[in-house]
Amino acid sequence: MGTSGRAIVGEHLPRVLELLNKAFADEWLAYYQYWLGSKVVQGPMKDAVIAELLQHAADELRHADMVTTRIIQLGGTPVTNPREWFTWTNCGYDAPDDPFVKKILEQNIAGEQCAINVYNSIIQEIGMKDPVTYNLAVQILQDEVEHEEDLQSLLEDVGIILGR
């Protein structure tokens, strides 16, 4: 990114890079959680859940790419060691150890709710101090809100099948 593009961030640059690296770690862990969940999930509506999890995994990977691009534009370096994702993460990683569809959906709903809070916080904190990062966070937040809604709808359908 050019000097004028970096200059708009000014003194807030270290904090913006910190927030973006934390989001970067979250996105990679979310990607893996979705992807692995899609491989191990069992139970009613499994095929519909697999399709949704794979779509969400692709979206999380796209988010990681978007965040990485912004980090690099700002002259920063994304977290380069996957082991460090666990140090940087806001939302953590919830291993799909219980493959039952209801549990997988609940885990991923919790992850989306955390992501919604993270991106909403970034939007609130960054504001127009960095309009490019602000717009990036708004775009990703829109996806995360949609993901939560998709997963909750599937969970409701599974609940009906299971008789709650």
C-alpha cells in the first residue's frame, strides 16, 4: 500500500494490525473447524449440514485471505506459524470430537456468534480511523451474521426431526 493509504491509519497502525492478526487466526481456525466438521458429522440432515459447513469453510478461507491482504497492505505480517493461532485467537477452536449433527451445529453457531462480536468490536473501535479496515470488517460481519442464521435454521430443522 502506498504512503497515503498507510497515513490514514496513522498512530492507530499497531492496534489495527493486532486486531487484524487476531481476526486472521480466528478465520483459519474457523475454516478448519468447519472443514473437519463437514468430514465427521453424523445424524439426521447430514447431507444438508455438510453442504452448509463446506460453504462456510470456503467463506472463512476467503475472509482469511481478505484479512491477510489488508495486513500486508498496512506493512504488517500475518501470523506465520499456525501454532500461534491459538495464542492470537479471539474465538478459539472447538474440536468436533462429538460428530452428532446437533453438537456440530451448536459449536459452529457459538463460533459465529463470537465472530459477530469480534467484527462488531473492530467496527466500533476502528470506525473512520481506518475506513478500509472498517469496510472490510463490515463485509465480513455481513457474512458471519448470515452464517449464524443459516446454522440456526438447520439446528431448528434438526430439532423438529429429533422431536426436540
